[in-house]
Amino acid sequence: MSDISALLLQMHCDIAAAELWTHNMRVACLLYVTDEGTGGPIKDADKLSRVKESLSSVLRGDINSKSAHMDFTTTTVTHSERRLHQMMYADRDYERDDEDDWELNGKITVNDCEEKGYSVVSIECRDRPKLFFDTLCTLTDMQYVVFHATIDSDGEKAFQEYYIRHTDGCTLNSEAERRRLIQCLRAAIERRVSEGLRLELCTSDRIGLLSDVTRIFREHGLSVKRADVSTRGNTAINTFYVTDAAGGRVDGKVIEAVKKEIGQKFLKVTEVFSSSSPSRSSAVQTRSKFSLGSLFFGRPSQVLCNLGLKALS
């Protein structure tokens, strides 16, 4: 992020807003960029070409890494966070070399409900804001249609159950497909994980601010895991989640040095514990979860209407 913002500043481009996610050694980033001279969109085709070529060179980095992709658009047709999910999914960030146990963080299962012609996806994981948005976006982008669903939470735990089919009306027809769906849902849940330190910067906006701030982070060995950069009027409101270079906790002395350079009154620091940390109370473990399955098999499906449940599409 430091390289990107520095390069754009050098090419007389101003970053008005940005969102960045990292997951499984990949990064997806949306940048809202204006021409420094006009304050509007970059209309010079030659300049756009130069910016794209330069950014592509920066993004490729290690020649042994996967290829990098970038493009420009002058219109916003997709919700930014959904677009980040789509970018990560297209880059296959859900693929893993390791098969580590995910039981401490949650559990995802996919089963068939042959009597009703559905595949049933059950998710149990730590609750957090926008969890439903993340899982539903993933199902939709994978071309599944949700016909029925239950969403519930208890303390720190969330429970989701989806009755799905393909857009052509078919259920999941292979173990490989079920495995891939589980991997993709797990990735969708993990992408928004907050870990490390939350740094909130609120100060007067100026050209080059993001470049200066991320340079300071880099010089002090901080790694940005997530970022949300925005401008409201003349005020920059930026949030960063950072760890040390190895992905661990940041030393307090490092943060004090960063605050001194950026400005003590402008930077608020909050410790954030990873949502992948094991935390499972006995109350949650023994909780009896509501399931649509009991309605399908125990009562007529008309009960869904009585409960006010509607099909999702």
C-alpha cells in the first residue's frame, strides 16, 4: 500500500478513498483516484496507460508469485465490499496448501435434502458485523440461489443455514463441489477478520497524506492487513488494521514512535483480537439451534409463511 500510494502521488494522482483486504497471501484493493490538477477523473488516455503500466509493475512484485490484475472504471456498479469479495474469489484466494483444522473457529457442512430437492449449507462460527452479507454474497457469486434460510446468534456464536440450488435448479452433485463451496465460504468469513492493532486516523486531508502515513508504517515494520480510507469534506478518516512484519502483535514502543511522527492527537490505537482465536463457551457448545430442517420434515412447509419467512433470490 505504501508503494501504491507513493507511486500515485509521484504521478500526480490523489487517492480520495480506498479499501484494502488481505487474505491467504493475496491482496485486493479498490482505489478512488482523481487527477491532482483537476480534482476530477483522469481523462488523459496516455496518463491512464502510464499509471496502469507503473502500478502493474509494482503489483507483480515477486516474479514467482501469482499474476497481478488491475483495471480502471469510471462508474461504480457494484457495492465496494462485494467487489472485494469478487476480486478475491476470482483470484482463488480460497485455495490452501494446508488442511488445518478449523473446528476452533467454526464449522461448515453441506448436505443434501433429497426429499425437498435442496442442498443444505450449515455454518457455525464466531459472530461479527456483516457476516450474513459476506456469506450471502459468496453464495450468489457462485451462482447458487437461496430458497430458505435461518440466521441466529448466541453470544459470540453465529448460526446460519441455507437451503440452496444452482440457478438451473440442480443441487450440488459431487463431493468436489461441496468441498469447494466450504472452502469459498470459509474464505468469505475470514477476509474481514480484524486482527492486530486498529489505528484510526482523523486529520485534515491533504494531497500525499496516505503516502506519508503508509511510509511511516513501513519504516516502523508495520504490515497493513485491512484498510478503509475515506474523505469527508476536508477531513480524512482512515482506519488501518496492522501487525508486525511477521503477522504478530506490534510492540508498544513501535506504536509510540508511530504516534509521535503522525501526531498523538490524530491517531487512536485500539487492540483488536483476531476472530480466529479459540473461544467457545459451554453455553454455546450445548445450545440447541433452530433449524429449518425441523420445519421441512416435522411440519408442512406452509409454516414458513406463518413465520413470515420469504424466499431469498
